[in-house]
Amino acid sequence: MPNGTTEELRRANLAAVLRLVYSSGAMSRALIGRHTGLNRSTVGSLVTTLAGLGLVGEHAADPNGRVGRPSPIVQPDPDVVAFAVNPEIDALTLAVVGLDGRVRRTVRSEYDDIPGAADAVQLAARLIAASRRELAGLRVVGVGVAVPGQVRTSDGLVRNAPHLDWHDEPFAAPLAEATGLPVRAANDAALGALAEHRFGSGRGCDHLIYLNGGASGIGGGIITGGHLLTGTAGYAGELGHVRVAGGDTTDSAGLRGTLEAEVTRAELLSVLGLARATPDELHAALLADHGPAVRAVVARQVGHLGTALATAINLLNPDVVTLGGFLAALLAHDPDALADAVNRSVLAPSSEAVRIVPAALGTDLLAIGAAGLAFEDLLADPALALA
């Protein structure tokens, strides 16, 4: 076999092993072999190479209850990290996420006036610089940006983020220039869908619909056949703009009667008497208040959400529908009401096996998803990414 072909195969196998332990967590060499179909000696050689690159570590397995020598446990190195950036209308959040999927640190910088894209780039760059000083010794792979809007994934150009009033604004390229790090950007809900598919409620499922409710509206991401549905340029999954009512209320794109127009975080904050709140604070406040005014708003929003979910289930026939942000709070407030609202509009065979669940990753969801975007080059070719 030609050397070039042998080297390409080895690099592909390195990527397969690293991607497996990244998405599945710590596992034995023996289990890696069963998942990949590689023999014991090949797995051992690949793990040794990845350890030499500083991407994985090993420790001895618990020998209790085992016959013979237990296989060592391989795990991603948590000191290999990526930065995750999420600009919203009320704050820009920066997280440091390890290759082990753990969020090591989160910094939230609030503002009263929504910054332009260029100002948000500079704010993100300052937060990244401060974090790099304070977390010296970590190996930073790059930056992933979760944008509440349509992003051209090929170059990270924000085509349309109406809540932020960003239109055809470069973000990935100037942030890369400001930080000296590789930067990728994508729609926040699409990254949420990937994170839940890999690590959360959709792990082991090939068909997932994810809907996120945040300060900038409602976004969606779709996993079908185990892969993110992107469309031609990465804009697929905009379920927030599905029409659910005949009213005149418009969403961020100026469309009437859509899910995003009728189901809003702002209305929930208002009825709860809150000027602003973090996602966790809003969730707790909504669960604590079952007064008539809150129940009325929740009932109306849940009805519209059920209509949109039924449409998506009829079209896509998923295994699981995952709700994040304030949509998870609506589900928690009255799970039976949402199930009833879906059942009024869904085709019975399409709904037989589907589960509607809150995001398992909670408020870390977008950080883990954005970091996954930053890890992509490393996971695709570990040797080349660190050359």
C-alpha cells in the first residue's frame, strides 16, 4: 500500500478515535475497538499518538469484578479548550469549554444598548484576552460563535440577525484578526441542536428537532439521519418563523402571526413583573408563579408552541423534540398542556414515538455547541490541526 494512503488511513483513524471519546466520554481501549472495528494493537498505537499530541489521557480501569487485565480508560484532555461566544440583545456571554465537554468558566457582560457587530467583536476579544491571561497553561484551539440569526457558515458572515440589527456583518473574520485564533460562527439554535444530539437529550437518536427561546426570539435546529440539516448556505431550521396564528403581531423579520411573534420572553418577563432576568432566574420565577395572569399568558403561548411543534413533527417525524431557553420553562410550567396542544394538530402515527423534553444540557447548551464548532478542525484531523 502506498505510504500516502497509509498515512491518510492512520489520520482518519486518529480522527475517529478522538471524535468517539469527545462525543461519548471516557471509555476503555477495548470499547473503542468495539465501536471503531479496529484491532487492539491499532487502538493502542492511535491512543498513544493522541496522548503524545496532548489530546487524551489514560488511567487504569477499576479491576473489581473483572477477569484478567482491565483495559485502560481513555478520556479527552480537559486542558484542551475552546472559547464559546454568544452575543444577545442584553449581554454577550463568553464560556471556556474543555474537550471533555465541561464548561470551565462563564463570563456574562451585560449592556443596556445593543452593540453593533464591530463593537461586539471588540468586547468578545477583550473578554477572551482576559480569560487567556487568567487561565494560562490551557491549550486554546479556537473560538466558536453562536449567533441569534442567519449566518453564512462558510465564512461566518452574519446575514440577518434582526434583534441585534446586524445585517451582512462580518464577525468570524474580524474576531480571528483581533484574537489570533481560528473562529467559526453559526446559528445558535443549530449549534444547540448539535450539542443536544451529541451530549444531551438526543444522544443515540438520529432524528431530533431543537427549539430555543431566548432574548432574541425563537430559533430552531434539525438533526435528520444523524446530521444537522443545513440547507444550501446553512440557513435551515428557522422554525420560529412558522405561522401559528392569524393575528397582526410581527416577528423580528416582519412576518405576521409566527411562533416568534406570538411566543415571547418579553411577555413572560412582563407578566412576572421582571425587568430582566438570566435564563435560570426566568425559569425559577415561572415555576414559582401559577397565578391567573401568568397561567393565562402561559396557556396562550403553549397553545401556539403546540401548533408549531405539531407542524414540525408532521413534516420531520423526529425521535425527540428538545426545548431550550424559556421554551423549556413553558414546558415545565404545564407539561400536560403542551402535550394536549400538540395532539390537537399532529398526525397520530407521526407522534407515536416522539418525546418532547427539556434540553438536558441546560444553560450550558449554547456554550457546548459553539465550542464544538471550534473543535471541528481538530476532530477532523488531530495531527494536522496541531501541526
